[in-house]
Amino acid sequence: MFDRMKEAVRRSARTILKAEERFDDLRIMHGGMAADLNRAKTSKQLQDYEFKVFSQWGEDGILQRLIECLEIKNHTFIEFGVEDFYESNCRYLMVNNNWAGFVLDGSRSNINRLRNSYFYWKYQLDTACSFITRGNINRLLASSGFDRDLGILSIDIDGVDYHVFEAITEFNPRIVILEYNAVFGSERKITVPYADDFRRTKSHYSNLYFGASLAALTHLANRKGYTLVGTTSAGVNAFFVRNDLMNDSLESHTAGSAFTLSRARESRDQQGNLTFLGGEDRIALIQGLPVYNVETGQTEIL
């Protein structure tokens, strides 16, 4: 009886995975059609190329545009803060363009789900489970085995993203994707202060106190030799290209010219319930909290 039950569970799991694969095939086909339509465009604005297959917003289309505009020596990516990788910036690159990837996440259950996915065995995708800090990031990235001249680095840890990106010294990716906190505004070059154990949901009940402003991330990226080439229309992710690869098909931006205000309504009350605040009402919830000015090196108040 027990053996029959186990076999029934295995058959059910295989059926679910097969259904997921078939549904994803349709999504990939849609992405291919959207990419074909994009090739007829001449715009230099990345938002005009957005489409979504596995990304949260329009990042899949933007990345397809960037890899067509740029010479990419190694078709490799490292992405972290992606949970189980089912929704991510680089998954479409892996399945559509056969890129090799390395994924980091701090949750063992997320990594196990990824390793048990129908696509994990089909592609060159490796994983590691670790809570990321600026002290361990270079060692973790080195475990990917990838060449220093990485194709894409995508950082989205909803926390000390600025500090982790600053600490990376062993890789020189051609494209960098960084999530910014639009609630911090378009002008101040600020980030949350560094803490090894920073967690967004615990740092402040509002769920709005995390990450860095676009101006802060652009300041650091410029220092590292990168140019800001655009942001998503959702006001979440910013895209940077290594300076030696910039060409006439792309447009350089300042943080001010690229800034897009996020419309996501993620605010919560002290009981953890969504309050759906938007616009300037969001910053009012976290006013008075400390932030680090990356230009002056001083701690300020929001």
C-alpha cells in the first residue's frame, strides 16, 4: 500500500512538472515573437523593448535588446536574491539563448525547489545556498567557476545591495542589473547603513526601508566603470553597461534622467497587513530613519 502511494505521488509530481514545461514553452514562444517585433524598433530607450516571460516586469525584453547591442564574450550570468528562480531576470536568457548561470539564495527550500525543477537538469545552471554579505560575496561568486569577464550580474537582495556591489572585486561583468528603492527619491545618494544581518522585513515594519537610491547606485557604478543606460517602466531595476562596450545603439543616462517612480504598493502596517500606500505617502512612513550618504560618507536622516 505504502509503495503504491509513493508511486502515485511520483507520477503526480511528474505530471505537474510536464505541465509546467508545456506552459513555459508557450511563454518562450511569446517571448520570441516579442523579440522579433522589437528588432524593427530604432529607439534608444530601453523601456520601449520591455516584455515579460520569466522576469517580474519587462526585464526579459530589455536584456534581449542589450545582448543584441553589445558584444558579450562569455554567455554567463550570476543572479542572486531570486528565491527559487522561477521568476527572475536571467532565466529567459538561459532557456532561450542557452546561457550558463549561477544562482545564489539564502533559503534552503528555495534552492531545493530550483534543483527539483524540470529545467535544472536541462541547462548549465549551478546553485549555492548562502546568506550574502560583503564579507563572503567574492568567495561565493568565485565558486561559480566563471571567467572574470562575466556576461551579466544581477543583484536583488532587498537590503544592502549597494554595499554588496561595492565589495565585488573579482568579477568585471559586461552588464549589471541593480534594484533601486524608488521611495528614496531621484536626487539623494543614499543607502541603508550596512549590517551583516540586514533583513528588509525586520528593519522596519513598513517594508519600505531597504536598498539604495538610483542616484547612489549610479554613483557607485560610475566609479566602477559603468554607464547607466535605463530603468524599467515599473521603477524597480536599473541597467548598467561597462564603459568600454558603450556604442551608438545605447543612450547614457544620469540618475535624474533615468529615474522612474515605482507604483508598487508594498507598504504594511505594524501588524504586517498591506496598506497599499503610493507616491509620497510611502516616504512619510520611514522619515527619521538613518541612511548613509555614499558621496559624503556620513549618516543622515531620511
